[in-house]
Amino acid sequence: MGDHKEQPLRVGAAVRRRRRALELTLAVVAERSGLSVPFLSQVENDRARPSRSSLEKLADALRTTAVELLAAADPACSVDVVRAECVEPTADPRARSLVRGHHQMHASEFTGGHEAGREFQYRNDQLMYVADGAVEIEAEGRAYRLGRGDTLYLTGGVRHRWRATVPDTRVVVVAVAEHIEAVQDRPR
């Protein structure tokens, strides 16, 4: 009970992301689709659900398909339980997403070894929490050693790399999603 099940999809955020990626205004999308600006605004804010016909017109105006918009949509639920035993397959079996869908927050759990030489840099802020084991993190020219229960906060744009120093280390990484403009671009 309370687990994520088949829910209606909220397509508004997917429409907004696509429109912004194309650098289009609501007025341009309205003109291309034949739909009104107020209706499109309601769709983007999930206050209106487009009919299949309207969704297809909207998709055409955004140079995509209704299927692609629905695939990028968020589940219409405010509570979602991701069970440990229900791990969705990923390219890296040592990593699992702790949040489903396209949301304002992204969280992942990394278990075991990690590619120490790989450098990361994210647009938005991030928090690393060591659930078990220990890690070494290099950020802004300094090395940090974190053990069980320790956290490290990184401002968006900070280049960093990390590695587990103890077998079976578990690190939880929580970040503001990349599609959210939470911080202004910083000079690099």
C-alpha cells in the first residue's frame, strides 16, 4: 500500500522542458498548434490535461510525438515508495536510482567500488551521504575523508571525484535535477 502504481501521467513538466529546450514561447507553440496560450499554460502547470488530439497537436508544434511526451511525463503521485528489492536494471549494477521520474530532485545509491579517476561536475547543488563504509572525495583541490554517517555538500559547478576506500561502501547522492535552473551558470 502506498507504493507507486499505474497513475495518470502529468505531462505538463515534459511539455515545458521540451518547449524550453527549443527556446519557444507559449505564444509560438500556441500559433503552431492552434491551441490557446491560456490552455497551454494550464497544461504546463498540470491544471489541465490535454485530450489525445490536443496532445498530438502540441507534440507536432514541439517537433516530437505524443508518445515521446508521455514517456517523459511524471507520474501523478505525491508519494512514491521505491523498494530495495525492486531495483530497475541500469547500466551499472552498483548504482540504483532512489527517485522515479523527472522530478526537481534526483537521488542515487552507489554500492561497492567506484571509478576513482572519473571526474564529475553537475550544474546544480549536490549532497553526498556515506550510509556505510568510507570514501575519499577530491573537490576544489582538497581531499576529504568521509566515514559512515558523514555528508559533503557541493555547490553546483564544483568539479569533484570520489572513491570508496572500504569494500561494500554505500554512498547516497542527492542533487537538484539537471533540468531545473536552481543556480545561475557560474564562470568556469
